[in-house]
Amino acid sequence: MATVFGVGQLQNLFTGTLVITLCCSPVFAWLTDTFKLSRVLTGIFWFLIVNLLCFYAWFQAQPDSRWLAAAFYWWFSVVNLFMVSVFWSLMVDLFTATQATRLLPAIAAGGSIGAIAGPLVASLFVKDVGVHGLLLLAVAGFGLVIAAVHWLIREKHRLQDLHAETQASTLDHRLRGTMLDGFRALISSSYQMNQAIFMLLMTWVATVGYFIQTDLISAAFAGLAARTQALANIDLVVNICSAAVSLFGLSHFIKRFGVAGGLVLTPLLMAASFVLMALSPTLLMMQALQVTRRVTQYAIARPSREICFTVVEQEGRYKAKNVIDVVVYRLGDLSSAWAQAGMRMLGFGMGGGLGLGLVATGFWALSAWTLGRQYERRQERLGREAPILASPGI
């Protein structure tokens, strides 16, 4: 959908995304204050199914509408972050810090293995069934997600009944509070504020890569289906590599270097990628940069960052985390997009974007190290205050 508008309009698309995000985040906080968490966790995905069916009908009626392209871009840019944030909120509300260090990399690998099917199906069938046909497959996938979330909620209750190792919080209650509690919880904690800074800088770097990708893909391929196929191929490589890293490398790496090491590794690898891209600004190198960025972000930075939420209060796992995962993420998108648009107007082009990304990775690495050290201190304090029960098989 972004390639319909071109790289010159991305900053405007990002602006619309942030506006919608700022409206939706307080609504999510209101939902957690009004309904039981167990209902909110499943209700989000039922809502997405209804949305997808509406877009399916719109694609059937007006497949070439620019308003449709913009609406779908804005909708997906918001709900994509919401649904992932909701899932990981449940994960860090289920597993303790000790369990999370061991299990979240494997869970991230499960996500990558499942995501391999998405771009593979898109690449193989988009030209036959069209973009609207792919939406029906997504509807079926969300149905399976809802079943899995129900099972996880029941499993948390079972573990608590057995007094097994799990987070002490429950899901059969409302959080209570106000629509702006997520923002309040964020600014009142230096730990969560640093989590927001980490997310902001990671997004800055990601948006630099996104601009370069959109520019080169638009120039290299004609037609929406061909561009969708090219991007799906990148997604396929990303998910295969992410699954391999998560399954076979990340747990061992964290055991050896700690969560701080997992957080710092990604900006260091991205710094090297930007330097190589500056030396060889080709489509092939762009694909390599995107694969490196997304593999390290999904398979290393994401699980490491999620572990950090296991040592905060339940309100922080849902409200503050949602603000960080959605609002701060989109704020990073928007600020980076407009910065790059301004640099392009001044004639800096791709080189200026790469330089901007390299500077951002330096600050990102500093934030990552600080966040990792804060997590370790919190984990040690919680370990002294509340010893964890042994629980085989978890």
C-alpha cells in the first residue's frame, strides 16, 4: 500500500498513523479499565477479524482506490503493533523473569516459524487470488490465535491453582484507573522511560531502512503485485533466519552475556550494516540490510526487551507497555520520517538517511546497555524479596 503513494508521501502516511494511534491507545486503556483482562485479550482479535472482512469487501468493490490504500495502510500500521503488544503483554504476565529468559526466545522462534507461512503464501498466491484473497486467509489465522489465547489464559489459572511457577497477577479482573494511566506510569518510572527511549531509537533506525526499501523497491518493480512479491520474499528470508537465531542461538547468548548483551547486540550489528550500505547502495545490499535489521530486531532485540517487562507491575505490562509499543513506536516512525523528508529536500538523499541511522544506532546502543543494567538490578531485588518456586516442565 505504501508503494502506491511513493517514498515522497511516506511522512504524510506516518503522520496519519500517529494521529490514529494517539486516539486508539487511550481507548485500549479504557477497555482494560472497563472489562476483565481475559475478555480484552481475546476481544482485540475478534475486532480485527471484523475489520479484515470489511476491508475484503472494500477491496472487492474498489481495488484501485487510493483512499483504500491509505485507509488500509493506516489501519494495519496501528493494529499490527496493538496485536503484537497484546500478545507479548500476556506472555510477560504469564512467565516470571527466570522463565522468560529461558522461554521467550523459543516463543519468538515460534512466531517466526508461523510467520514463514505468511510471506510464502503471499509470494506464491497474490497474483492468483489478489490482495483481497489474502485477507480471508488472515481471518482464518486470527481464529486460531483466539483459540490459543483462550488456552493460555486457562493455563495461567491452572498453574496458579497448582502453586507452580508463574506470575502472581490474575486476568479475571479489571485494571481500573483512567484512560491516561499508561502515559502516567511511563513518565513516573525511569526504568520504563528508558524502555521508551530504546523503542524510539530502534524505530528511528527501522524507519531509515524502510525509506530506503520503499524507494528502491518502487524503482525496481512495476505493479503492486510484483512489489508485494518482492517484499514477501524479504519477509520469508527474515522469518527463516529469525527462527534459526531464536531457536539455536539467543538463549545461549543471553545466558553468556545477559539481557544487556542481547539488547546491545542489535544496534552494533545495525551500525555495521549502515556502513556497508553506504559503501554499496544497491538493491541487493538493501535487501541484506533489511534482513539484518529485522532478524536482529525480531529474534534478538524483541525477546530481550520483552524480558524486561517481567519485572514491572501488571499495570505496566498492559498500559505503559502498550504506550511504548504503539505510541512511542509510531512517534519514532513519524519523527524519523519527517527528518528524512527534510534531508531529502535539502539534497542529502540516501547518504543522509544512512548517516542519520548510524548516529541513531550509537544512542540506541547506550540506551540498550543502560536498560539491561536496570533490568538486572530489578531482577536481583525481586529475587531477594520473593524467592521463585521450582516448577518442572515450565
